[in-house]
Amino acid sequence: MNITIIGAGNSGLAMAAHLGYEGHRVTLWNRSRSTVEKLLKTHTVYLEGVIEGEVKLDLVTTDMKEALRDPDLILITTPANSHKQVAKSIAQNLRKETTIILHPGRTFGALEFKRVFEEYNQLKQTIAETQTIIYTCRKVSEDKVNILSFKSDVLISTFDADRNPEIISSLPKCIQKYYKPAKSLVETSIGNVGMILHVAPLLLNTGWAENEDTKYRHYYDGITPTIAAFIEKIDEERVLVSEALGHRVETTLEWMKRTYQLEGDTLYECIQNNEAYKFIDAPTSLKHRYIFEDVPCGLVPVESVGLRMGLNMSYTTLTIDLACKLLNTDFRAIGRI
């Protein structure tokens, strides 16, 4: 299968290496040349962790037209705050009908992507989104990625939920088993757990994140019992929004138990029992996708929908307000609402 992967960050590099390892013809595109300078010359990615090996990619490029020569499948792994620009660029260069999947869409990613894409391209595409990525992974260097674990039953959906099993069956066989058809886009969009696990823990550990002499692990050290209890309150509001939309999503605790096969009565206990989380360091700055992606493309749209439906969104609102004040940025103005 000809697969084009958009974005060479943690998940993009992991997905490119994994699919290449399984024998697929993989094209990896990245906007910034400096990020893939070495890969442009060698086309070689090194895998470590649950899969080990040296993988040769078919093509590495910063030219979108070249990346979209003949894709059977397009997998978008860029941060959600770049989806608009990516949708426009793909629409201006894609000349065939295919399947485009946002990994993940975060909140309302497929809706935004479809709207922008159709402004520039009239070809009928299958556009879908996942709830999260299928990998727990970290990019070790420009050409090396560590896949710590695979997640189970990652939800995936397109606009017609009846087609979700068909979309899974059209994916490369090596990754089909990690997906589960969602009942609707509500489950993948409001089911976005990244905004719960990323934003408040980083904001509430600002001192440690900005301390140049200290390293800590985002999940394992940064989410203490008190912070875990706080983000569970944000999570309750997210679930209430999904119920109001007619499709209740899992709590983050339920998601973590299912995805990682963990035991624990509380979110804190599950995080402590997650072996993969013991190796993930925290960001060293607030100017990170945990804030600039997960606030405007996660918390902001959830708050907006909740308030329009008359729900109490006080914990979500407090967290967004704190991000706005600490970063001196109006995330609501730049968010998906």
C-alpha cells in the first residue's frame, strides 16, 4: 500500500517506521526541512522499544505535491492546531480520491478539516479521525523513535458511523487490530482524553517545567493525587457534554483501563500502574503542544458546546483561563468554537 504520513513528530515517525517495517511503501512529509534534514538524505529510521529494527522509507520530502503523487491512504499526525493549513495544502495538491485520517483529530478535527478541504478541492474524500494515536512513543532523535507500547481499541470514526468498520478493514492489516469503530464522531471528538491528561498537569507544574536543573516525568511524577482529582473534575464536564450530545463517552479512567489493560480504582492509581508512562518526560516549557494544541483544539470547543447547552463548565473554564493568563494568549479567540 502507498501510504503518505503527514508530520514527522513522535507519532508520525513511529507510524512511518512501523508501516515501513511491515513492508508498506511509506512517504513521510514534514513542513520544516530542519526537522527531517538527515532523513532527506538517508530515508532511514531506527526503531527501538517493542519493535526494533532499521527501516527504509520510500520517500521523505517537504514538498506536499511530491508527497501526494499517488497515495492509497493519508495519515495526518501533525498537531491539531495545524489541521487548517494542512487541509488547505493537501486540497491544493491532491488529485485523486482516497482516505484521509487524522491521528488524532482532537476535538472536531474531522469537521474542521472537511470544511477547509472542500473550499479548495471538490474531489470526494473519505475523511475520518481517531480518538488518539495507537502508539505510546517518543522520538529519540531525528531518525530514531522508541515505541513504548501499542494502545488497544483506539476509536475511529468518519461522518457516517456505519462506514467505520469498512474504514478499519481498509487499513494496513498490521494496524487494523488496534482500532475500534466508534458509534459517532462525538466519541472520537469529545472522547479526546489528551486535553484532560496534558493541560492542567503541565500548568500546575509550571515551576518544575521551567526549572532548567530539574527533569520530571509528566504523567508519573506530575500527576499527583490532588492534580489527578482535579483533572477528573474537568473530565466529568467533558462526559456531561457528550451525554448532552446523545453519545456518552468513557471517562479518562475507563479509557485508560481499556486501552492499557490497567487496574486501579482512581485515575491516579491507573497512571501509577502504567509502565509506559514511567518513561515519558515532561515538557520543559509551557510553549508546548500540550498547551497550544490541547487548549484551543480541545478544552475550548468542549467548553463552548457545554456552555451553549447550559452546562456547568467551571473546571474547564478555570483551566482555560489559567492557560490564557500564564501564556498571555487568548486561546478562545484562536480555538475551535
